[in-house]
Amino acid sequence: MATSGTEQDTRGVPLREALRRTTMIESLRLRTSLAINVTIASETFQHTGSFKFRAAYNLARTVPNDLLITASSGNFGQALAYAATMLSKRSIIVMPDNSAQVKVAAVREFGGIVEMVTTTVKSRAARVRELADEHPDAYVASAYDDPLVIEGNATLGVELAAYDFDVITVPIGGGGLSSGLIKGLRGAGSKTRVVGVEPAIANDAARSLKSGAIEVNSAEPQTIADGVRTVSVGKHNWAILKDELHSIIEVSEDNIKDATRKLMWLANLKAEPTGGVALAALLANPDMFTGQNVCCIVSGGNVDPEVLKEILG
Amino acid sequence: MATSGTEQDTRGVPLREALRRTTMIESLRLRTSLAINVTIASETFQHTGSFKFRAAYNLARTVPNDLLITASSGNFGQALAYAATMLSKRSIIVMPDNSAQVKVAAVREFGGIVEMVTTTVKSRAARVRELADEHPDAYVASAYDDPLVIEGNATLGVELAAYDFDVITVPIGGGGLSSGLIKGLRGAGSKTRVVGVEPAIANDAARSLKSGAIEVNSAEPQTIADGVRTVSVGKHNWAILKDELHSIIEVSEDNIKDATRKLMWLANLKAEPTGGVALAALLANPDMFTGQNVCCIVSGGNVDPEVLKEILG
């Protein structure tokens, strides 16, 4: 497996050119409803429908390996598959064999090779290790715990540094987006506060911030926000978050669903539940944001039709 | 009632500054599904959630009148209400008393005075005439048949002229958007073909293009695309459309619903049914677009929750 680096390969167009800029959405009706001066930075129209493409492309372009392997049933798998395809590389995406068919189909549409694993028999991580042994020339990619991932996601921070926000709220799972956001903001000279947002039933990062060390959930928490079902933040992410994160707000599952509905009906924005997490902080703790210029990052829009319909009721 | 003009008033910020740029969306999954190189130009994140704000702001800013009156149960009412509010003017929006509560509430949120009319007793037009008599100083605004509306909507054509599209598809109701689009494109030197799209059950413009004169529906057609339920195109619009419109494609109600679903599930875009009309043309007549760079205009995103849920099934 290759180590990380930034000068190893220059295949494909540069990162900034490959990316789409985030979509800034100001909705008067959303602002009126919340009585908060909120702006949405939406990654739902990024390549493959989530911010994950920023990291995936940076990683796929930078490492010299022609084969990329990851375990992901979600947005990182789609993003890595497409990034590899754009760069004429190959990707193997390990997915549980009970993954939603639409997600499997999406990875294949983006050019990835899907490797199914029966998770009751073998863990995804174990299958990834097997594949890495079979393909010693491959790069095994983490969706968050990698400097190349943080560097890719930092592009969003650079974009948002150009605005005059007092505070940005961002969902925290493994910490890839939040740590990258902070790196990008600070690199561009911005002092905007970054507030992490976690489902209360997946609050390992909040506990970590209190204890001062990485805390780990005993199992993958079953929040509706499936993009933040990680057992802990990554080490590379924690190194940034522990010093630079202003605070973490815990939100209920109802807050997340309500935020997802508000985005849909008041801002015309289709978000996945994880995409509603950052806005949910304004519902859970409005006093913290009153009178501030607030930006909420909507991390992605790829939601199973049945899940979205259930949220819309 | 004042006549139209462009040099009468300079209140408020200029049109180009007041507007949000259209949102360009490229979805690989949508392109793969259609086998057409399609790009979406979405007006769903424009102020008030539809392209109508372009016209409403231009009109409200240009006329000297401090009071604006229109009949609209849809997007133009919301747009005019908000444009008037931005310019410290007043607006009266005449709405049928059986309008959806969410639409009435939206007009009020944007600062409009809602004037209900029982349409079984009195037509909306008759109520507007009464109000115009009561307020001789008011400007009575048409949603489409006014040079100021066309000029406002032309800003979208100017934006799209910067891209290299072979053809742009656009919904046709009263013809305000399509005529404005053409005016903007041609003014900016673009020769991009403009193809109108109409629900087959509301095909007055298609019939007009064939006969060479404005044809009128006997009643407001009950298409699910409620933004194009007009009985005919306007005279000012027709003057542009009759010479510059490439053709009109008629689409079924099923095409419209299918297009709205594809925008949602393949491009993460929440559109109202009228917003799905332009894409529906690619479903109804794919051969016409194969091998072309096609842009479909999604005119707006404000859909009643119940209607959207029914479309999503």
C-alpha cells in the first residue's frame, strides 16, 4: 500500500477544476421559519451527489496506484468509483450483500467493481484486507482517516472562507468533512467558528471532545443519518478537531427528520438525512445561533426513495 | 395604469444584482439514463423558488407605481409580492378562495396583500378590474404579456448564452419565459435553438405555431403542470415566438411525472411538475436530442407536498 503524498502523480485535471463549486442557497422562508440568518451550502449537486467526491478525487489522483479499494455502502463508494473512472483507474467497492439495490447500481454506473460480502460471516474490513493481499499494488482508501481525504475536503473550506459567516455547522461522523473544512478555512485565513453536529445516539465525537481523547461507540449507531454511522472519528481527523472545533451539538432523530423536511418544503432542497444534520443543530439549539450569520453544510442528497418518503410522511 | 418603460424609475438595486444566477446541474446518472448529453438550468433556488422573480422584480422596479396588482395563485404572485417588498412598494395578489393554504401563506410571508375571490361568483380578472378602479394609481401586472416581463426573463437567456448548447427546451404557458429566453439569447448573439414544450392537453401554443395565429383553449386545461394552465400565449410573447421558436414538443401527463421523478432520484433536484415539463420533451421525443448538447430549464420548485408525494408514488 502506498503512503500518502501530494506530489506523486499529476494524472487528470487538477482538483479545483474537477470539482463543482458548492451551491449556496438563501431561502427567505427558511430564515423566517427559524428566525435565524441561515445560508445553506449544498453539496447535493457535487459529482456523485455528495461532498465525498472532493476527497475521493484528490485521493485517486494523488496516489500512484492504478487500483483503489474501499469498503462503503454509501457516498464514498460512489465517489471513489467515479473518481477512479475519470482518472482511468480501477476501483473495487466492498458492500454488504444486503445493501439497497439502488446503491449497488449507482456504484456500478459510476464504473466501480462491486464486491459483495455477507457481513454475518465476514466483516467488511476483513474482506478489504483479503482483497489488499490479493492486490498488493492497490491503495486501500479510508473515507475519512487519511490526509488526502482531509486535503480534498479542505476545498470546501476554501470556498466558504470567501463568505462572511460567523459560524458554520457541519455533520460529524468519521470527521473527514469537519476536519477538512477547518483545514481549508484556516488555510485561507478565516476565523469562522466551526460547530460539529452529531446525532445524540451517535455522540462519540461529543464524548471525545469532553474527555480529550477519541471515544468509540460499541457498535455502529443506527441513526437515520446513515452517513455518520461511524464508531469513532479518525486519528488524522481528531488531530485537527480536538483543537479547532468550537463545540459539538447533539441532535435528536426527530430534529434530523424535521430539518430534512424544512429543506425540502421551505428551501426546495432535496437532502439525505445526513444532509439535514447540520441544519438540525439550529432546531435543537436555536439560541446559540440567533443574531449570527450561520452557514449549514448539506453534505449530500442521495437518499433511498423509501426513506425519503417516510420522512416526508 | 402606467404604460411600460425601462427608464422610469431606479429604485432598488439593478436587476442583475437582485437576481440569483441560475443553478447549472450536470448529473451523470441522468445523462446515462436518457443517453442524452443533458444539462439542467434550475430556477428552483431563484428568489421565491421560480424564474418568475426575474420578471416580477424588473416590472416592480421599472414602473413608477407604488402599488402593484396581479391575479395569481402560483409563482408570479409570490414573486411579485417579494419584489414589491424588496422595493418598499405594496402588492395586492388576487387568489381564488379555494387556493391551497400553503400558497396563500407564502404570498403573505413575502409581504403581499391577499385578496380572495370566489371564482364561482366572480372571475379573477373581474376582481382585478374592480381593484384597478378602486386604485387608479396601481399597475396591473400580467405574469407574461408585458415587455417588462419579457425583459426580466431575458436575463436567463443572457446567462445561458455563455454556454455551448445546441438546443434549450423550455415550458410554454403564456410564453413569458420562452419569449424572454429567446430575447436574451439573441441579444447576446447566441444562435442556440429554443424548443418549446407543452402538455398535450394544453397545446394551444403548438396549434398556434401550426396555424400562424394565436389559438385559444376553450377553458384552463387541467394539466398537472399548473404553471402552464393558460388559455393562450400573450400577444407580446407571440410576436417573438412565432418567428424564433424552433418547434414545440407535446408531452403527456405521464412524461411530466416521469421527468419530475427522474430529476428527484437521478439529479437530486426537487422540481414542481411544471419544472419537469422541459425534461419531459427528452422522454417524449428522445431521437430529436440524441447527439446534441441539450439544456432543459427547470422553471421552479414550489410544489404542494401532496402533489409531490402523489408523483413520487
